[in-house]
Amino acid sequence: MTGLGGNNMTSATVDAQDNARWITLWLAVCAATILGMILLGGVTRLTESGLSMVDWRPIMGVIPPLTEAQWLETFAAYQQYPEYQKINQGMDLDGFKQIFLFEYLHRVLGRLIGLMYFVPLVVFALRKMITPQLLPTLIVLLILGAAQGLLGWYMVKSGLVDRPSVSQYRLTAHLGVAVAIYALMMWLVLRVSAGVSPALKHVSAWGWVLVLGVYTLILSGGFMAGTDAGFAYPTWPLMGETFVPVGYYAEGWSATFEGVATIHFNHRMLAYGIALLVLVLSVQSLRNSDQPRVKRGAGLMLLALAFQLALGIGTVLTQVAIPIAATHQVGAVLLLTAVLYWIHAQSDEKLVISA
């Protein structure tokens, strides 16, 4: 009987490991696609394509205009809104097709991610491949994904009323939810693949400070994009002729989220602060830790930080050149990924997920 029991335990352990591998692969593919979605969203914003689709059809919206008559009808609908009337007056049909393509691909990719996540989730749940510990978090991710779709349309609507640009508050919220979904998904990938508990209680205090700091920096970047603050000061390290820009907080505390000079300067200062924190914690880990994975995590953070700082400076000096600016947005998420890996490597890995 003892031998039989031992064999059953071994079989259950193997099944649990197989399940973990499938779930890790699924989440990793979804996370990589979300990273691509964030990149495409940045390009859509930088090319000012986000307001080219003036309606939201979750099902039929997958089918683009196919005939010349359909394209003309879609273009005529776009001409009724402020972006065409105030900015793109005189745009021809070919020009409209170019901006329409970016927004269309962005929306279709969002729907694809929904299917990529929902269908395997149902299959894994029905086959009892998901542990009770993990299932609630996966359901939270599903809810966040659905909310993200609604938030995207809520953001677009803000640019279809009076002014031909979306609200920087809604834009930043849309970006923030996307990054939060990605970060939580990557945390699960790291923890489930290692066979350890994904509970956030295993994150150290400095880990929380660093991950929240980088996340706040990303949100600050959302306000930079939403107000076009990156165009205002194409100089570095000074902003114009001074380090602190003229007009800093001249509009009062509302300038934190609405004043171009204030938003830009605060973003730079926050970036410097995060850079210093990453540098100190990374060097400390490299000097004091005897764990190879912790050292690897520290090295990845330094590499991602250097990459991101160079992209940030390049974005400013090139007056927000689209390739550099879009890569800068992705670079911020890669830095967050490196931080998550470092936190994971530091955390207590003795709490193995039970079969």
C-alpha cells in the first residue's frame, strides 16, 4: 500500500508540473502579445490615428471596409468629427486609410488577446488544470481585460466631442491598466514556472518601492503623451535655457496633470529618481548576494535602465521621433519586467505550490 501511495504522489506531482508548464506557456504568450499591443498603442497615438474609427462595434468591428463605397462611407463619418474639421481638413481617402489601419489593427489585436486569454482559461478550468490558489488571480485578469476594452472606447469618446484629442486622464488610465495586466501576468509566469507561490506577500519592501516607482513613471509618461509635453522642450539636460522650466507650476497644482512644462519636468525628475534607486539596489545585489539569479536580475535591471535612459533622451532630442518614442514606451515595460524578475529572484522560493 505504501508503494502504491508513493506512485500516486509521484503521478500527481508530474501532472501538476505539466499543468504548470502549459499555464506558464499560455500566460507568457499572452503577455508577449500584450507587450506588442502596448507598442502598437504607442504608434497609434504617435501617428494620431486613434480617432480615425468613430464608432465601437465589438463584434462587427472586426470586419474593415472592403469596398470603395464602404471606405467612402467610413471616411464621411470621420469627417463629421473635430479631428478632421480642425486638424485634417482636406485629407484624402488614401491618407485616411493610413491612419485608419493603425487604429483598426490596435482594436483587432485587443480582441485577439481576449480570445487568446479566455478560451484557454475555460479549457484549463474545465480540465481542472488550475490550482485553487491561482484561479482567483486569473479571473481578476479576465475582468481587467474586459474593463480595458471599455476603457479604450471611453478614452476615444473624449476626442470625439469638442477637442480633437483624447483626455490625458483617460489615456493614462488606459495605459495604466494595460501595464498592470502585463505586470501581473508576468509575475504569474515567473512564479508558476518556478513552482512557487505567486502571493504578493513574498514581495520585499524595497521591491514594492521599486515596482510602484517604475509603474508611476510609466503613468507619468502617459501624461507626457496625452499633453504632447515631449514636443515642448527638445533639449537635454536643460529644459530650454534653464534646468527648471519657466512656468513650472505657474497654473497651480492642476499643472501636475495639465501643465506641459510641469508634466515634462516632473517626468524627468521621477526618471532620475528611479534611475538612482535602480542603480543603488542593483549594485547592492551584485556585491552582497550569492544567488546567481539575483545577480542576473540586477544585471538585467541595469541593462534595461541604460537602454531606457538613452531612449528617453533620444525621444526628447529628436522631438519625439516615432520609432524612438514608441521604443521608449516599450522600454519602460521592459524595465518593469526586469524589476519583476529581480523581485522574484529575491523572494522566498521555499513555498512550493502544492499539487
